[in-house]
Amino acid sequence: MQQSTSKAGCAVRRQCGGLRTSRPLLAKRVGYRAHLKRGGRLKRQVAIVEQSEIVLTEPGRPVADAHLSTFAILDSPGNLCQIWSRNAEQYGNLVAVHDPHQEGSPKLTFRQLYETMQNFAAGLQELGVTKHDKVALFSENSSRWLVADSAIMACGAAGVVRGASAPPEELLYIAQHSSATVLVVQDGAALSKLLAASLAHEQAQEPNVLRSLRFVVLLWGECDPSHATAAGCPVLSYSAVLQSGVASRQSGNFVPAAVAPEDLATLVYTSGTTGHPKGVMLTHANLSYQVCNLSHFLAVQPGDRVLSLLPPWHIYERTCSYFVLSRGGQQVYTNIRRLRDDLMAFTPDHFVCVPLVLDTLHTRVRQRLSAAPRHRAAIASALLAGGAAFVQARRIVTGLAVQQALPAIGLVGLVRRWAQILGAALLAALLAPLHWLASKLVYGKVREALGIRKTVVSGGGSLATHLDDFYEALGLTVLNGWGLTETSPVLACRRSNPPEQNIRGTVGVPTPGTQLRIVDPETLEPLPDGRQGLVLAKGPGIMAGYYCDEAATARAFRAGDGWFDTGDLGWVAPPGVPGSRCAGHLVLTGRAKDTIVLSSGKNVEPQPIEDAVAASTLIKHVVLVGQDKRELGALVWPDEDALAAAPEASLLPEQLEERLMGEVTRLNAARPDYHPFEHVAHIAVVRSQLSVDDGTLTRTMKPRRPEIMKRHSASAVALLGKLRG
């Protein structure tokens, strides 16, 4: 519902959304003081940074960390605009971006990229874009998206971002709710969809948000005169805006806006599971903090190549892109259809993705191995299984197994713990020759086929155990991070260096300057190390609030004192556990709102079970059900591609359900922390696939439970009817 007329609702945004937060208030919120200089010059800052602090256990007793409360000298831009001028000076003729699948295969050096951004900003300014304006940027990934995004900020405006493929009604709502006065859209086809939807509003005698626009810019393609007529405002091409900007700069008319760290940089609308999406207000300070500190997890060298696959408006991809380019890395744009070819054509040093992409790559490897002659396929599969067993055993021996991170209970538990370590040492010694042989015969070829040279960064969802095992056995570094749009986004991540900080099964340690606290979900009282609870976060990356929604903002900060409720459940590995080096690393166990409470009173976190079952090559997605029942059920979506190539393709529906039920039972029971009450009693096989377009998948390819239960209610109700009450 539009709330711009509500006095309370708009207290958040101050003067049509221009953030007016005072510097002392900002310093109090983010947890550090830094003297930032307005304008375009980079200033070296000295800040007291609470690095990697996890606040849990008893009040006043944080987990010890070697970097806690130390002085850090940061080369930090006061705003995001300053990154690009610095890059132009520092990296000059290095290639910054390459867009091989767009017309002309655009390729820009850092100097050319900066000049293009400045020209586009000057063009927007000539057209009337001023500080604190909202500019709707509805487009998919491309080099021109990056140019437009940075140009909007250079004008002192805030980009209101979303993908052009989102439903037109959602885009119109975002444009209206944000009070956007300018629209930058991907192309004529995307604009046509918006115009058709807005015309339907007019015909129904409802407000047409596009009528309030000053002008529209197409990032790709030429303008159709009919679009300007339908929109009721000028429609300009990307090149026309650039040409206007060049003329403005040559005549000395362009003056970049003075942008302060606390100024609004962007509005990112989250995908709402119910109702309308909420606008997350992220400042220049929020995003600059991420750019300055992600090197704590990943080292990017000038000239390193990164494939850009994810939507650029998604804050995970966007912040990683800013970070990579700020370090002189080269960004090559790809898409899901061309990814396989591009991994070979533009071999990346680093690859930023979501778990589903890693799962897809893993499935393709297994499919190719199974397509080989039977004896070769059997040998390869045995070597891969042996490699997974080896890395699991090695983790236990080296103290990096998250299953060993909690204290043993009593003398019997301690004896069992050391017996497991000794057994793992023996197994690792026995499997070491097999692992060496696999490295020579299989892993090298698989690595070459994957095409990733150094590091994979996975975010946007949990990473299943079988994927961690697979990629660790290959020798490919996979970092798993965690955060939310509201946290801009990285709250914690595993580290590539030193290697022992890349602890599988965790999401690593907090971003320097960020604090995490584990609390009781009901009382919000801090919990001791090793106890599962609700994760709260506080630090420089936390949003300013939800745009024009004080009620939602208050709920998000219900814990008080700037602590943000992430909605995630987790625990932190305690220090001093014999045989464990996992202390301080965060383990996530699910979403608080997803917890299934059985009629027995047992709480079940669906995510670990769903992740484990998804290890099957035949299964794509799993959604657990069973609230208020005595047992669990699961909606199961087969991997249709894998199924078509497997013997199971010829099975009748009843036979397929029986086969997949066996997979669910086997993989669930094999989990290290499996309990009998977590047994899945029945499944329902659903053959209509989940998708982003119908809202059953998030943009990071995670199942969206409320929408699934709505669209597949018949299957869910039938399954629940089979479960014991």
C-alpha cells in the first residue's frame, strides 16, 4: 500500500526520501567513528574498528579474536562515486568490463569506464536529475547497467533497482512507492510491457505512475516514437544521453554532486513473501564499508577476471562487483544460457554465484561421468566418493570439522570424540593414496572442465554438505558467505587465507566491524556459545531502515540499540573445545519463521534436511511440511534433465515416487545430526517446475515457501492428509 501520504510512514525518508541522518547519529549506528571529507577527493582515514566481533555467551564476554578492537588504517572512499576516479588513476588502461554478448562486444578500460560514467552523469544532470532524486533503474546485467548506476549516484540521486524481467505490476508499484521521477529501463521491449500495464491502470481509472516521469532512458536499442506518446514524456537512447553529457562537460556545465557518506545510495526492494516488497535504504557508508572490507575474505589482484552472472540489482552481486572493480579486477558479463561456454572462453580467476549454480555444475560433472563407458564411470565415481571421504576424515583430524565443534558430554562423550579422531586419522591415511590417484586421473580434468582458476564465492543460500565435499576434494576453494539485503549484504564469510579459516559447514567469521549476537528468539536474551538461537547483527553495513515504513523498520530493530533481527537461526562454535579449531565460526541452521513444530513438541529446522536430500542427482528442490503433525512430509521436485538421462525416466508415477522416497530416506538418515523424529514419512512428487517468474523461487533460486504453498496447495494438502496428526 502506498504510504507516502502518511506522516509517520514518511518520517523515515525526510523530504521525499533524501536521507538527513546526522553524522553523530550515523557514527553511533555503525559502531565506529571516522572523519569523512565531503566531495570528490579520496581521504585516508584512521578508524577504530571492532573487527570480527561476535557478541554472545554471558553479557560482556565476547569470543576472543586476534583482531578485536584494534586500530585499522583503511583506504576508504567517503562515497561510492570516488571509487571510479581512483580506479581510473590507479588502473588506467587495464580492462575493467567486457560485455561479449551485447552488440559490438563492448570492452572498457578503467579510464574509459570512468569517462563514460561521467558523461552519462552529465547527461542526466542536463536533463534535470538532481541530488536526492529517485531514479528507477529496471534492467538486467550489463556494462551499461553499471554505467547508469554510478552516473545516478554521481548526480547525488539514488537508484531504485529491479530487474526488467520482474512482473510489470511489481515494477510499477516500486516506481510509485519510491516516488521515482526518472526511469532508466533495459530496452524497448521492457518499456512496452510497462506501458501496457500502466495503460491498463488508466483504463481502470487508476493512477498511472509513468505519467509523473520527467523522461525515460533506454540502455539498449533505439527509441520508438510511439513510446514517448504512450509515456507522455521524452524517451531517450543511451547514446543520446552520453552525447548530451559530453557537450555539457566540454562547456564546463557539469558539476558532480557533493555526496556525503550518510546520503542514500540506493533503494533495493526486497521480494516480499506476502504483500508488497519493502524498500531497503542503503547509504554510501553502508556500501563503501563492504567495498573496503571484503578483502578480509577474498584477495583480488589487478587483472584478475571475474564472471558476472547474477542480477546486478541484487545487492550480493552488486557489492561484489564494486569490490572486484575497486581492486582492479576485470568483470566479464555472462548469463545462465551461456555460462558453460563462457567458463571456458573467459576462464575466470574468481566466480561469484549462488548454491544452485554450484549444484548444477556438480550435476553436469556427474552426468558426464555416468555417460562414459561403464568401467570408466565406475572408477571415476569410486574415486570421487573416496575423495569426499578423505576430505571429511582430514577435517576431523585437523580440527576443522564443524561436527566436532561442540564440547563432548561427559567422559563417555570425550572418549567417543577421541576415538572418532583416531578413526578418522586411520581412514585418512588409508585413503590418501586413493585421493592422490584421483587428483591425477579425475580431479585435474574436472577442474579444467569447470574453468575456474582460483576461488568460488557462494552466497544467497546455504551450501549443501555434498557440494562442499565435492569441491574441496577437487582442490577448488569455495567460500560461503551470509547476509541480507538489509545488511548490504555480507555479515560473515569463510576466508580463503589462511586456508584453515575456510571451515566447511559454516558461514565463517563476521566482516570486520560487524558484531553478531545469538539470542533467545522469544526473550532476546544472549545465549552461551554453542547454543542455537536467533542471530542479531550490528555494524556499518546495516541499513538505514525501510523506505516509508516505520512499522517494518521498528520490527527489524526490535532488539534495540541498533541490533538488526536477521530472522536466521544459528550458533557459534565455542572456544576451548579439544580437537576443534572452529572457535568463533558461525553455523546457520535455518530461518526462524520456517521452523516446523511437530505435535510432539519437537522443533525441526527444514533447511539441513532439504539441503541433504538435494544431494541426490535426481532431485532439484525439496520443501518440508508437517506443522502440528506427528511426522514430516516433503514436496519433491525432480531434476527433470537428470531424470530424462537416467533409467528412472521410464518409471511410472508410483514407481518414481517410491524411488525418490528411497533417496529422501537414505540421504536424510545419513546426516551426522539426524534424529529419528526427523524421519520423512511421505513425499509428494511435483512435476511442474519452480521458477523465478511465477514467484516460487527467489532471484537467488531458493524455494519461496509461502508462494509454493499457495500455488501447489493441492499437493501440499494431500500430503499433509497422509501424515499422522
